[in-house]
Amino acid sequence: MNARSSTTWVIALLLLLGAASIALRIKYKPEPLTHPGESVWKLTYFASFHARKAGAELQMAYPETTRHSTVLESPTTPPELDVVPYRPIRAASRKDLTLRTKKAGQVDCRVEFKLHLSRRADWRPDSVDKPLTARDQSKYLDKGRGIEVGHPSVAETVNRLRDGNPKPQELVERLFEHCLRSIIPGGDAASNDGTEALVRGTGSTLGRARAFTALCRACKVPARLVTGFEIKLGNTFRPHTWVEVFIDGRWQSYDLENGFARELDYNFVPVRRDGVELIRAVNPLDTVDVAATDLVTRYTIEKLPAPPVATDPGTEGLLQIFDLRRLPVKLHEPIKVILILPLGALFTAFVRTIVGIRTFGTFTPTLLALAFVFNDLKSGICVFVVVLITGFISRTLLDRLKLLLVPRLGIVLTLVVMLMVLGVAVINHFHWNPHKGETVLLPMVILTNLVERFFVTSEEDNLSEAGRLMGTTMAMAFVIYLLLNFKNLGTLMFDFPELHFFTVIVLILMGRYTGYRVSELIRFRDLVQRDPPPQE
């Protein structure tokens, strides 16, 4: 069997696999299988505020995965807002969905989450809480808004309840019982301040939680507020705040409103830890971001029809393995970007094989585009240009030392790292980058190789040729960057990843191409044999 017939059979097989996979996915759209006692809910955030100019952001905290609850799929977002690409660097106490406005004016949006609740499931990724770092230990023992750890009333209460030198667990339970008995619920009109609630003997749900938190911290027991939802049907649905206390190496939950101690019921879903604000609107100004004061929020919950009940782990259960929507929500955006990467490779192959445009490295444009997806584009390009120019100058000076290749590349890498850190520091000092230091995610090794190749090309050919190659590399990186930010394309590949069977087919066909490149036809057009002039 020769190469041509082998190629034909491989393409036919890939076509069959791709078509069969798509047909099967369309015919059988996997739904989350449930067991008796499980339920599926739709949680909706509504937000309204006035954007002073385009680029204002809405930051919405994600519902978290617990032992008994999980988010089934990516949140449904409004088309008039852009979703800021997922950023891997996030504070552990807050996971945000960030939406950016396209124009100034009144902004009204709704975001939907699909939740799966179960009494028997255990969806939490790890069953053991991580030990507290020294920074977290200090944070959860210090005072905060409405939590006056050093107030005299807090100290007096703690000294009174410490009689008998109880162990931390017993002491926390004494504090909890004291707050249950001595601080009665005062409704929404009551104070949200923990100290006032403790002194007056009445407070709102938030005020009582802050009072209990202050007492725990005064006893040197780490404690934090947790804001989330109690998923249940009712006329009023709003965020609920409780307290988590770190004892014996794990976080224990205490809810003064419902009287739960150590552990909450299965239908409590945390959304933000160490805070009460679930939605925040930010209006960008020239140097700093100022939160909008006209933000209006509300929340609704709706019970969805029960999905099919799982009877046995048969074929349908196995098919759910291939449903990417069941992955944790925080993985959806990165996986969408990764699934578009083969299309970037396809574009690179087309440009190099068919068009005939050269670049620095085969996949350097794709890797650069991937880096810019997780960064602020403008500041990333600025740092890239500065590093490239300064690195080229440094490489010119190093050439006089006549060093070997590997040590020379190590020195250039070190200089690139130092320049990137300096660039980020300068950008943050002058408030040019609203996303702080995320530009350090630029691929340092790729930049190092770029500097080396740019220098070698400028020596072997000329500086003009090196500049031309750098220009084509950046142009291709920009096109691939636009591909990676194409939200609908990412969603399509996420829903039908088997479409990449066809990507492989196109790459195989281009790999078998032996004709002239477009650039060659243009370059050697003068050598093409022209028709002889007519004879007289």
C-alpha cells in the first residue's frame, strides 16, 4: 500500500469517525443522571448599573462546588457584554466571572447558573482542608469591617466564657450558644455591625455573624464570613451569610439564623468566602477604578424538571464521560481556549505551506497568541516590544564574549525575566494595567528564542529580513489571538470536540501538497514563460 492509498484510507476513517461522533452527540445529548432525592436548579443573577464609559466591568462570584452541590455547565451570559478570559491567578476567597461592557450607559444583565444538588453525592474535589498559611492565619484573626476584635464588649464576653479553660472546640460552641441566646434576630432594619449587635442584643443576620466572628477571632480561633444561598423555593430569595471557623485542621460552618453548628444542610451553596458582596460593578477612570454606587442586584431560584434517574451505570452513563459540560466550571474557559489551539496550528500550516510566509519558529505565533489571551493585550505588547529591543541589544554585547550557545541562552533568559519583572513593576506603578501583574505569564522561553533568532537572522541575512520575519510572526500571532478570543467558536468546539477529526483531515491534505506556494508564484513571476509574440 503506497502513501497515496494510505492517505485516502486514513481520511475516510477520520470522516467516518467525525460524522458518527457528531451524529451520536446530536441524537443523544447527555443529561446529568440523578438519583432519588437529587434536584437541579437554575440560579439567576440580575444586575443593573450605569457605565460611565465603555470597558466598565461586572464581577460576579461563582457558586462553589461542595460535597452536595456542583455547577453543571458554564453560566449563560448576555451577548451585549464581553466575557473577560479566564485568569488562573485568583484569590482563593473569590472566584469571579468578569463581564466587560462594550459601550457607556445603562447596563442591565442577567447571568444564569445550573446547579445540581444531592444529599448523597460527594463532589468536593478534596475532602481535607489545606492548612492555613501564616498570611491567612493573620488575616482571619485580625479585625475587619464590622468585626472589632479589640472592642471592650468583645473582650468582656470572651473572658466570661473562657471560665474553666475549655478546649477550642468547646469554647467555640460556647460562643455560638451565647450568640444564639443573647443576640436576637432584628430583621433587615437591625444593625449589620458585629459590635453593635453584641452590645444591643439584636442584629441582622450579617450583624450576628460578624459578632460571632469577632468573638472567635478574639479567642485566637481563625474565623471568616461566608456568603451564599440556601437553595429552596420561596417568595423571597436573597444571599445568606454564615460563619466558618478553623478548628482541628478543617473549616466548620456555623449558621446563627438556622441554628446549624459544625455542618450545614446539603442545600447551602457558598459563593464568596471572607466577604458579603457577590456582585461588584467597576467603572474605569484614568488612573484608578471606582466602584459604581448605583448598582442594583437581585437573585432568583427556579427548580428545573428532574433529569433522567440513573438506574445502572450502562452505556448512557459511560457516554457522559465525553460530555465536557460536566467538568468543573472553572475549567470551561481554559478548555475552550485549548480546543481552539489546533485551529491556530491549522492557520499556521496554511500560511507556511500554501501561502509561503515565513515566521520565527513553527508554533511561536500560536504560543504568543495563547499568552496574550490570558493578559491585558496592550500592556503585554508593550512589555514584549521592550523585552525584544533590550534583549537584542544585550545579545549584541554578549556576542563579543564568544560564549557557547547554552550559557548564552541562559544569560539572555535571565535578562528577559528581569526585564519582564521590571516592565510589570513600571506598568503597575503608573496604573497602566488594570489587571495588575498578569503580564508575567508571557512565555519567557519563547521570548528568549525570539531574541536569539532575531539576532542570528540579522547577522546572517540583514536587519531588514529579521524585521520582516518579526512582522509576519506578530501578524500571525494577532490573527490567532482573534481566533482564540472568538467566543462562539470556542463554544462550538467545546460542544463538539470531534470536529477536530476534520481539522486533522485538512492538515493531512496540506501535508500532501507539493505544488507552488503563493509567495513563490509572486516572487518568480518574471521567470514564467510568456507566450511568444505573434509572427508576421
